[in-house]
Amino acid sequence: MNKIAPGLAHLAVPIVEISPDPINANTHGKRSIASLKYSLDRFGQRKPIVVQKDGMVIRAGHGVVTAASELGWDEVAALVVDEADVEATGFALVDNRSAQLSEWNLEMLSESFKIVEGTFDFGELGWDNFEVGFITDLDFVTPKADPTQKGRDFGVHRLVFSPDQWEALAKALGGSPTAELVIKAVLS
């Protein structure tokens, strides 16, 4: 059974008629697909994927198609665009990269977690309990002019962490080389 939002129903395309991008560089692991499956099952498809008309190649939405297929859907809403490979590939690159370049406002994220707590399983929303606990335990304080205060400025807020909290942040970021560089830069 498909759960495509009524406003997108006219964009429904059979999944068997679309093809994955053979050079799609953005992959989805089990956690990502599980979160997408939960979202599609709970909320339905609320935004279309993007498919290049020539070859019906997916240019945005590989994870959604995988999740929908695993849920037994036979159609997804797709915006079909008629453009050359170079344009379609450029769009795919910027679509995936812009999502990675966005930043979380941790204070607002913490507030969002508090709103849905008890209604949703955070794991199904793509967050593990460690991440949620770490973020909701942060102390958000207004920056002070005191130059002796230890902490780091993030826009209009200053986050003050203990060494244990910085270590937990590094763990939450997955211990990746990038995370290590970020933590070292912040601590220096």
C-alpha cells in the first residue's frame, strides 16, 4: 500500500519504471533506510523524489525508493525533469551536498526533542538515545563579555562543556577523522 500525500498523487510513478543513478555517490546505510521506512509508514511520502526523464534515472531520493520498495510500495511520487545528464548530475551533487553542509541549531534541536519525547521512539526518527541525551543535557547560556569564561561561541549562544562532555560529543560524532579535527580545533 502506498501512502503518497494527496497533493502528490498526480506525480505517482511505478517503482519498476525508475532506475537508480549508476554513479550515485550518496549511500544509505541500515539506520538511514530504517528511519526512512518509519517516516514513510508513519507520515507517508510528503515530498517527491526527482527523476531525470531520459532513462527515468533517480537524481534525488534513492533512500526513499529503497525504503518504499522494502515497505512493499509499488509507486512513489516523482518530479520528472527533462534535462541533460550534466544538469541532472549537477543537481544530484548539490542536493546531497547541501544537506550535509547544513548545521543543527542544538538549542532548537533540544527543544524539538522535548516536544516529541514520549510520542515517538527516537530510534525510529533516526536518533539514538545517546545523541538525544547528550543534546538535551547541554547547558545553553547567553554569551558573556567575560574573557576568562571557558566555552565556545556558536552564533548568539555560547556552549560550555566539561572535558567529559567534549569526550561524549566526540563519541556522538562517531569518532570520525573530521570529528576529531573539530574537537581538537574547539579545544585549542
